[in-house]
Amino acid sequence: MRAIQVVDGKCVLADVPAPALKPGCVRIAVTAAGINRADLNQKEGRYPPPPGASLILGLECAGTIAEVAPDVTSWRVGERVCALLAGGGYASEVVVNARHVLPIPSGMSDVEAAAVVEVFATAWLNLMDEGGLRHQPGARLLVHAGGSGVGTAAVQIARAWGHHAFITAGDDDKIARCVALGAEGGANRHAGKWTGAVSAWAPGGVDAILDPVGGAYLADDLTVLATDGRLVIIGLMGGRTAEVDLGRLLVKRLRVVGSTLRSRSDDFKAALVADLRANVWPRFEDGTLKPIVDATFPLADAEAAHAHVAGNTTFGAVVLTV
């Protein structure tokens, strides 16, 4: 099969052996694969795949079922699907646990389907469960990097489930586009300290923060959280270390949660995929939620696609077509 290999820190398309079909798995003929920040980190040697996962980049894909293991009864050859992966998406074929596969919603293209699985799984898990929004109607939510794939998913989920979202982003156009998706406002991180804008929007503090930045934002995150607020850190774009005011943490009874999805167990991911299928997928079918695709690149141009993502000008997801 054809797949992207990392050679001297660059993405190179090459011929590699196709993965063997394992019990409980299906083989997908990949037509599109989403790009995530984790892929860029893995290419740079800063985010190795979990034990047993494919070394090939790619955490989400779309395509057609090409082969089904004898013990799998949930899928048939020829069905259009998308999948949550621990790796292997940047390829013409991928083998994945059958329980981590979802049908492509009606009316959605393969490119769009490749842009929703990982980002909506990440947003849903970290808002509803880690962030506590499943049990707190009408919560106030701060989403950093609101124009990212996960950010645009989080804004849409907040709106659809009756929560209130405020975002930070790198330019005013991204803020306006997030407002069009359902955010109630935003702060440009290049226009000065964003804490004042957040406090003006939520004078009593926000109930939850979804933060892919980490270190550089930690102190300010704790400042704008309401009592009993929850900070969910899903990335370290702003560094991995920071000073913490433990007094503020104690007095306000704040909770700081570190969360990654890729290394979770197969059973955990299967339960999350089932939750998405039951609660999120119908919202794609009725148009409440929609995929946001910034750009597409051929698989052979994966290196250029990574440069596009690294430039921080994207709004939504970037997708490779196979």
C-alpha cells in the first residue's frame, strides 16, 4: 500500500506492507485522512504512538470497508465509514478495531467525514465528561484556539446542548466565524490580555475551560474560572511548565484535568464512539452540527499540509485526500 513515512523529519510518500487484518478489526480503503496537531508532534519526535499502534501518522480517516474479520458482524464490505485511530490514517489502507468505526452521516462527503471523528470525539469527551458539562445545564465555557478543529467542534457542541461559549483566537476573522458557529464572543490573543474580555463576558467566572495551550495560559485560566470550575488541558502549545497559585486553587475548589485520547484503552474508545453515535451523529444528520474543513491536500503533499497547519492560519480541519 501507499503511506506516508517520516524521513529526516519530513513526510514522504512510499510503498509499505499493508497491515494484517486482526480479529475484531476491519480494513478500510482510505479516501481521506484528517490532520491533527498530534501528527505534527509525532513527526517531530515529541508524541510517540502508544504501544502496538501503527507508526504511520493519522488519528482519523474516512473510506470504505474493504475487509472484515470473521468474528466481526457489525460491518459489511462496501459500507462508507469513518474511524477513530491510534495511528495509520496517512495511508491507502488502515486496519482498525471495528468498535472504533462509525457510519458516515448521510449527505456528508468522505473529506468532511475525515474531519469530524477525532475532533468531535476530543471535544465531546473533554466538555461533557472531563469538563462536567453533561451534568451542568447552561454552563459558561471558555475555548482557547477557537478556530482549530477541536475548537470549532466545541463551539458547536456548546450551542447545540444549551451551553454558552466564549473563545480566544489569533485574529478577528476567526472570532467572527466562531460567533457564526454559536460562540457568544471572543478575544484576540494578539490584541492584549484576554482575561479582561472573558471576565466582562462572565463576571462570576467561567465554569469550564478547554485549553490546548497549557503552560503559558495556566495562571490566567485559574484567574477566570468560577468557584468549582474545571480546567481541561488537552495540549501543550504554550509549554509544559508553569507556576500555580495553589491558594487560588484551594479557595475556589478548582479542578485541573490533563486529558489525552490516543492512549486510552480500546474499551474506553469503543464506549466513546458509541456515545458519539447515539448523541452526536444524529446532530450531523439533522444539520445542527457540521464539519468545518479549511483545506485539502493530496496525500503526497502531506508535508505541505503540515506546514499549512503549523502556520496557525487555519479555521477548522485540514484533510489529506487519498
